[in-house]
Amino acid sequence: MITEIQIHNYKSIFNAKVKLSPFTLLIGANGAGKSNFLHLLKSVSGSAPAFPSDKSRHLNHLEDKHLFIINNSSGNTLKIPPHHIMPAFLVELTNVSIFSLAPPNAGKPEKLVTDPVVNETGTGVVQVLDSLKTGDREDLFDLIEKRVREFIPEIEKLSFIPGQEVKQLQVRESAFKESIPVADLSEGTQLAIIILTILYQVNKPSLICLEEIDRSLHPWLYGRIINLCMEMSDSKGMPQIIATTHNPYIVDHFKGHEEAVVIVEKKKGETTFETLAERLKRYEDEKGEFEDPLGELWYGGYVGGIPEAK
């Protein structure tokens, strides 16, 4: 697990340190630099050069060097200069995926392939679920189906609209005799199915980044998904998860895990990162103990991470 990353001179991140947990939530105003951080992780993923050669697009010019320092839970520190190839032993960054999901993709017909994965927009869900159901990991399909039933109680069963080379996902609801194509379900239900498939698929990314994790989800449902991400990210062999949100009620679910919430801010063009735990400690030192929910403290501007009025 990556515990800390120090970044120098990448886009709006001039000189910053980011502390990470098994499941980390990034919060902050639009344009603060959350996506820049995720795309940095993506840019060093795999066998490509750690940083693109086009400095004019990707690096600012405050200094003529770039250094990327990674600390992991094994106590190793790795320093990466510009345009360096990411070492193969750094498994946490071998395959980073940034998921910006389009919920309707869960309902589209898909041609079956070997070794499928859920892609970054959410396509591939039907392929992955079919491979689990018809392959030797039906246990994972059953687990996804069980979670779907828990999260959306009206649903009783996941299945497929028959086809030899192309299949489409459908569900059976308790109030209806006939199965319903997933394409006809709400976007919140579609999104929940995609996220569950990402978490339980066999060929998982080495690091899972979920942008706007609560998009289209009912508060009760995203609460269950947040709890599941916390539970699974602590499991052996599970990738780290980083999610972004603008929803203060998501932050409330991190009560007792304040170190896992990272506040992202940009001041005078420079992006900074600080954990909610660090901000709350300073808040308590200045104003005493707080009773407000975490999300209210953030949304109210007491711990930063909100747009500044001009």
C-alpha cells in the first residue's frame, strides 16, 4: 500500500505531500487539483515513462527538475526522476484506472471477450459478469448478486438476455414476473452494479480511482457503498481505492477515519493537500472540541477546501 507521495512540479502541484489510506477520499472545490493528482498516478502507471516529455503541457517551470517520491507500507522509499520508467516491483502503480463512470453503460449489449475488465467509463460490466457466471468464479458472481440484492432490495436476481456472441444484463424485481433490462433501470442502480463489478472482478486494477463516487446515488445507497469500500480496501490482496466527491454527507461516513479524508486546495495557482485529521486538530487547538458533523464542518468552510468568494 502506498502511504505517502511527495510531488514536485507537476501541473498545479508545485511542492506537495499526499498521505494515503487503504481507502482515501479527496474533497475540495472544482479546479483545486484532485484530477491532476489522479492523472499523475495514471501517468506513472505501467511501463510508460513516468512523466511525459512535453514539459510545456505537463510541467510548470518554477524549477528545472521533477521528483516523485513514493513511500509504501513496507517501508520502502522510491525516488523517480523525470521521464524515468516506473520499476516493475512497485506493484501499486502498475495498472492505475481512473473511473469516470457513465451509468447507462451497464445496460448496453456487449460482445463477449476473453479476460474482460471493467473499463474506465463502465463498459465491460456485462463481459465481466458473464465470464464470472460461465467460468470458474461463479462464487464472485453470486457475491455481486448478493450485494445488489442488499443495496437495491427490489432486485431479486441478475441474469442475461440470451445471445450467442452478444449479451445484455437484466434483473428480476420482486414486484414483476418478467425480467427488466438494466438499460431501463435508474442511473443510481446502474452505477451501483458497475461499482460492485469493479470491486469484485478478477482482473482488478492495481489502484482504483473513482471520480464522483456518489453520482446519481441515493444517500442510503452511497453510504452502503462507502462502507463496502472501507471494508474491502482493508482486505488482503485488495487494491487501494481513491475516490473524489463534492458531497458533504459522504464525508460524514468517515467519522473515526478522518486521516483517510484529504482536503485539496489551490491558492495562487498552487495545489496543496492536507488530511481532515490534521485540519481538525488545528481547529480543536484554536476553537476547542467540535460537535458538528464532519461534512458540515467542511461545507461550512471551517476546515477549508471550499471555493473562496471574491
